[in-house]
Amino acid sequence: MNDMCAGSHGARRVRARAGVGLLALALAQAVTPAAAQEGAVKAAGAQSDDAEDRQASGNRDDLEIGALDLPAPPQDVPLPEVEPIITEREFNRIVPGLEADDDAELDKPLESIEAFEARLAREAEVGDTDGAANPQPQTASAVDDDVPLDDPALADGDVSEEIEDAPVRDAELTAPLPSLDSFEVTPVEFAQEETQGEKTPEVRYKVALEGIEEADKETEASLAGTFKELSALEDGDGKAANAAMVSARLTEDTSLIETILASEGWYSPNIRGRLVPSRDEDEPGLTARIQVTPGQRYTFSDITVEADPTIPETLIADNMPLKVGEPIVAGRVQGAEARVALALPENGYPFAKVGQRDILLDRDTGEGAYTLPVDVGPRGRFGPIVTSGETAFDAEHVAVLARFKEGELYDSRKVDDLRKAMVGTGLFSTVAVEPQQTGEDLGDGTQSVRLDVKQDAGPPRTIAGSLGFAAGEGITAQGSWTHRNMWPPEGALIAHAIAGTQQQGLGATFRRSNAGKRDRTLEITAEAFHNDYDAYSAYTGRLAARISRDSTPIWQKRYTYAFGIELLGTAETSYNLQSGERERNTYYIAGVNGQVGIDTSDSLLDPTKGFRVTTLIQPEATLNNGFDPYVRARIDASAYFPATDSLVVAGRLRFGTIQGVDLVDIAPSRRLYAGGGGSVRGFSYQGLGEQAPDGDPIGGRSLNEASIEARYRFGNYGVVAFVDAGQAYRETMPQFNDIRYGVGIGGRFYTNFGPMRLDIATPVNRRPGESRINLYLSIGQAF
């Protein structure tokens, strides 16, 4: 068994040495696969035949390097002596020779593959049997009698190694490792000096950007200003922890100025950043110097749009503002591409896609050839509307909100309008409107486009509240509960209440939004309330129905209208000249009303430009001691002018009249009054006009008012200076005499839903009984 192992071991050594010969042969000449196999056999034979000659010359293990065509060292150059890692004697002892006398296995004929596999199978069976019956580890002495028993190179007991273990001369390498318990590890403690009270050292620096001036003159953009706004050096305010930090910022800013120049057409600038000592002896430190040579500015030599024909043919060209010869400015290029991307869907191409631009620059001429691929897609017309998701209403009501009809040419602006209208209902958490191809040919070169409306209904209930204060009206708190979709589609129930020092009331309203038509609202209201003012005290019940097109904070409209009917039963106090006391009378009032308005302002609660005009006409009839018909009318106008980015000048006019009845036959709550937060500030609510002998106002049949404000805003805050003027008259037409003035100042706190308003005003030429200071607190501007 031991002899068999030794023989096998020797055979493997021959294959390893023969492999060295094959390597030399492969480097010496290129051979085909067949020739390589034949050369391997010859190399092995030659290795064995020449063994005696190599041994005689003392170089039995040296390869013949001549075959490799390696250059020989010069004869007259002394070579350094190199101490061998392993001595020649030890090498010859460990590595056996390859002669037949050394290993009898070399002269034996090669066995067939079948015989080799059969022998391996027999050895495996014998090995398993012997190992189970008498397992004995093999030792080094069983392999080679020349190797000492204590040689650590064979200490692992592996007697059939392809490559032997390296000889080990250090006994410590074979010694057993000590146990972990024998190690005593002491934690490392880092000493840290006390820095309390010490100021952290810092490096001060200045920034010098040079050479950008000429480029700045050629462009509308401010290159130096853009750099200063985005610069890491400028952001550091001239201070850094060390010079390395300044250097890092300088490297970042060097790349920044290169990007800024490229965005304006300078694609090959020469930029050099240096960190040098400051030349200012009074302020020592560093100077981060960036020297810029912009080079040539590239211009368009050719502008090509690769696209299929469109209708009209110049649709893309009309929306591509780039011109040959103009500088290649990144902002203009992106803007032109965005303009094309918008124009195509707005003109019947819902699936148009703008591809990736290509600009080929010629550094010799400073020109660039611009190419833009555009896939216009099929031309389409509006088709059916479908809806999916957690729906608040069906596709039929979605069609009511749309401002287009099926069969019209597709226009993405109308699709955006539909999405905004759905958001304006307040019924959705998310909503999306996406065009889908149907492939249906309509016969005129267009295809039907289906609109997929994806709904995600939100909570339909809302609780809201507000709190306000005004002189003459006292504190007023209002609250409401709303279910916006109790009767789909958009049938809302609103319960509201008011509680204040001078107003109390309860009511309910049914409201159908977009009732059969976009932006049309139907409201039916029933309420009861009590008002207790200086001019009158009233207990009122009211029923009203109204159809309107109104603006809302979410959806402001240019044109508005309203018309409806109203029934009131009210018990009110009024001053009786004969008795000299205020007596309570009951009035039954029926009327219709109509209102139209135009609004060009830019905001409903905080306008800064534009104007508004609203006219209200209310034919009514009062049943008290008789039947008294009359007409109430009022016109309001306001305008807004932005004097600067922060200052807005606003003005307002109001005129009112009641025609067809005496003042005493009109219920006090239906008369016209002036004074208060929404009228003439500086006076109490309804405080202007003719006064009764008891000192309280009695109201009038006409009025005129005017206001002017200067609104200055800074951030989320603002201040307002204002002058109001007005008066109410017994006559049916405004008299424009005895005008009363109030002046004041206000503060504004701007929120995402509108400004909160606090105004303080005082009357000019204050009369006995009038308050010196009047305070008004509310939401939104005064007008």
C-alpha cells in the first residue's frame, strides 16, 4: 500500500515538471492544438533524456532560456550576488529527479482509461474496507525515507499532495496558538486637551473672479451674479476651518463657472483656480483666485427638426423660436423644446413626444448643428370618457364638467381645465385625466382619443369655523358642518350656526354644484337668526332659493351671476316719532333678486391687480300695514394697481338706492346703512346716516362710499394705510354732502388661504358719542 502511494506521488511530480517544459515550448513557438499534444510527449521525453547532462553540469533544474530568445546580460557588467532563498542541495533533495532509475513508474506503458477507472474503483473499495477495520494515519516516513520525521512540511499527514508544503524552519510557526483567555487587553484611551473657552482657529479668504466681464457683456444673464448666488466660496462668507476646505470649495466653484459658461454658449473656456496668499497686509489670509478665459461663444449653424408632417404644416416651426446664428443658450434651447412639447397636444396631437436633442459642435468654426427628433403621433379628436378608481360620481357627470364635446379636435388645455374643475369640487384626494389611444379611425386623418379619468375620492365631510370682531358688531363666531356629496353628484348638505354678542342663528342649506351645467349652483336655504344692533333688533325666519355662478377661493371666475327668490318673516324694532320709543313690528317680505359681476383681479382674497364690478337689483314687496313694493339696487367697483413688487394701491366705490317707498314703510333690516369694517372704517357698524332722537341710526334709502388703501407687503407680513369716506341719506339718491371720513392703519398676516386682517381706525372730526378708536378683525382684505 505504501509503495503504491509512493509511486503515485512520483508520477504526479513528473507531470508537474513536464508542465514546466510545455510552458517553455509554448513561449518559444506557436503550435496548433494537434501539434501541442505531440510536443508535450516529446518534451517529456527530452526532459528525461537530458537529465544526466544537466546533472553533470550542476544545473539540472535550470530551464534552457535560449529557446525564449531572451537577451543575455553583458559580459563586462558585474552582477550583484543574490543569496538563494532555498539552497541548491535542499532543492535537489526535496525535488526528485525524473530518470527511470529514480522512479520505475516512468518506463511503464500508460494504462488504458478503462483499466485506470477500474483500478481506481478497486482501490476505493479496499480503502473503505481497510479504513473501517484498521484506520491508521500515514506518516511522512511512509512517503520518503530521506525526509526526517520531524519535518513540519509534511506535518499535516497529507501523503498525496500535488504540490508539497513549503519547508518550515521556524518552530514557532508550528507551535500551538495560545488560548484567548491568556490575552490581557487594555482598552485604548485617547487623551483630549481641554478646549472649553478656546476659539476654534479659522482661515479667512477672499474670492476673486477674473476674466468674466467681457462674456457678461455679451449675454442678458448675469454670469457673475449667478456665480455669486451658487458659489460655495461665497456661501462660506470668507471663513473656513482650514486651507484644505478652501481648496475644496475652489475646486467646486471652478466646475461651477464652467457649467455657467456652457449654459450661455461658451463650451471651451480656459479656467484656472489658484489659492494664493492675500495681498492685503491689513487683512491677511488667502485669496481664492479664479481666472477665466471664456474663449469663443458657439452659435447655431443649422437647426433641424426631424418630424412627420403636421396640420398646419408650420405648427412646429411656428413654435421653435431658435434661429441660425444666435448663441447656443441652454435656457433658450430647453424653452423652445418645451414650447414644442406643449403646442403639439394643444393642436390635436395628444401623444406627441420630443426626443433627445443632438448638438454637434465644431471647435474650429465655433458653430453647432442642432437636431431635434419629434414623434408627433396620430392626430386625435375627443372620444368617450371613462372613469375608474374610488369614484365620487360617474362618467356622465364628468362630461358635464368638461368644456368640450365628443368629436372636437383634441386640446390639452381643455383636459387640464377638466382636471382643475374636478379638483375644485373638493371631493377627491387625487384625480388624473389621461388620454388613451383607441386606434379608431374617424375618416379624416384623425383618431378617436378616449379620456381615462382616474378618481380617488376623499373624505366628503368638512367642519369649518371662523372668528371675527368689529366695532358695532361685537365678537362673531361661525361654524359649519358639510357633507359635500350626500346626494351624488355633488349634492351637499350644509348645517351652519352663528354665535356672537349681537348675532345668533341656525340654518341648513342644500347645494347642488355643477347642476346640469358646469359652474352652475343651486341653493335652497332655511334659517332663523336674531340680530341686536343699535339701529334695530330683529327675530327673523328666512327661506330662499338661488341659482348662481360664483367665484370660490379655489376657482375664481371672470364673470359671475346670481338670481333667486326670498321670503322673510321678521319682527323688528324701529323708532316711533309719535311715541318717542322703539316699537317692534312684524314684516312679511317677498322678493326676487338678480346680480351680475365681472372680475379681472388676480386673487379673490388678496388681489394685487385688475378690477371688479358688481351690480345687484332686488325688487321686493313688504306686507305690514299695507302692501308696499319697492326696488333696492347697489353697485360696487374696486381696482388694484401694483405700484411696486411690494406695494399695491387699491380703491373702492359703492352706491346704493331704494326706490318706490317711504323710509318708514321699509323694514329696518332692509334699509341702507354706512359705517363699519366693510364700509367706512373709523365708525361703528351702521353708525352713519340720520340719527333718531335716542341717538341710534335709523338707516336711509341711499348711500355713497369710497376707500383707498396702500398695501405694503414684506414676506408673510404686511401693513396697510387707508382712508374711508361715506354717508347714508334719507333721500332715494345719494346727496354727496356731509361726507364722513375715517383714517387708520392695519396689519396683515398672509396665509396659504388668504390674509388675516387687523385694522385700527379713528373718525376725522369726531362727533359726540362716536368712539375714538374702532377695531376690526377678519379674514381677507377689506375689499
